[in-house]
Amino acid sequence: MSDLHTRVANSFAAQGLMATIGARLAMVSEGEVHIELPFSGALSQQHGYLHAGATTSIVDSACGYAALTKAPPGFEVVTAEFKMNLLRPALGTHYLAVGRAVSSGKLLTVCTGELRAFT
């Protein structure tokens, strides 16, 4: 396991929310992180779709960890701001959040994220 993967995996393991919802770290590379989430009725909203709270949580974490891969050793990352566009209901048996660091500076890293649904 690379130092980069170990750094992200250790931080991910310390997140209670990711464990609570059943999310799993799927891929770590410089500037890109993937997080998987199986569908659970416990995470659905009233129409049976995956709740936007669950989708935004895994996309936010994927982006945060993509930013962490660009941060110098010893530095941590927290979200300063994010915007989510929900284009369609989250229907699937499992989901993949993809976070990518687009621009990385001294104090701020801009990321893009998306959620993919699989049946």
C-alpha cells in the first residue's frame, strides 16, 4: 500500500459517518478518490431513492480525500464550501462517488465530484 493510500485510508477509517452508512474506500490515486456505497433502505428517502444526504456525504468525502492527496504531509483538509446539482433520482443497487482535485493551491483545493449509480 502506498503512503498516499495509507494516509487516506487511515483518515477514512476514523470517519464514523462513513462506517455508519456502509461506505467503503474503493480507489486512491494522486488527485482522485473513489468511495463505494451499497444501497440500503435505511438510507432512502420517502420515495425509495437513496437520500441526498447520503449522496452528498460520499461525494463530499471523495472530494475531500482527493484534495488530501494533493496536500503536503502533516496537513489536513476540511470542506470550505460545496454545491451539489441533483440531476436525477439516485436509483441503483450500489453507488460510486468520484472526487477529483482540479486545482490545488497553498490553502485551497478545488475539486469536482460525481455520483454514479449501478443496477
